[in-house]
Amino acid sequence: MSHMTVERLHELFDENPEKEALAWNGECHDCKKPMSVSATPQADGIRIDGGSVYEPETNKFIIKCDACFLEDPVLRQYQDCEVYSRVVGYLRPVGQWNDAKQSEFEDRKLFDSSITPKVA
Ligand SMILES: [Zn+2]
């Protein structure tokens, strides 16, 4: 998948000339432990500490700790899943609904058709 390339790191340093090091703080994508990754320019390249950085979309950064990277270096399940549902008569992506309707969507319950109603 899209590992951070050295070229992209140089680009980020060029975009942030005031920074001596870059850091990504957050949680590991896989194990959710809080962590941070830093990139520091050295004479012979850029030193990465703390884990791995992925950029599946421009400026969308995802970090993974070393342990999880060793287990599986591939970045999986990083895309937001667009859910369509019916809102006032139309099928629209839930992400585009207004806040009130999105909150109402959270309250919706799934109908389980496998449950047979008990007949007294
Ligand atoms: Zn991890």
C-alpha cells in the first residue's frame, strides 16, 4: 500500500521549512495503542523513529507501531465506508446528512428478520 516514500518526506520537509523534525501523534491503526512517529533529517537520509507512516490519500496520515508493522506491513481497512440510507424519501450517503438526521440515524435499530415472533 502507500508507504511514505523518501521523496514524499522531502516534500513534507519542503512544505514545512520551519520544522526540524516531523511527528505524527495518535494511535496505532492496528492495535490502537497511543504512539508517535517522528522523521528527522540526517546527513545520510531521513531517520524514522517510533513506527511507520502511511499516506493512503494526500495529507491523510495513518501510523502503525513497529510490532504491528512486523506482524502485517500492509495497511488494511483504512477507507471510510460510505453508507447510503433513506432520509426523507431519498437514498443519500449518511455522511452528507445534516447533524440532526445523522444523530437520528445512530438511533435507528436494525430489524432482525430471523427472529420469529412468539405466538401466545
Ligand atoms: Zn500497533
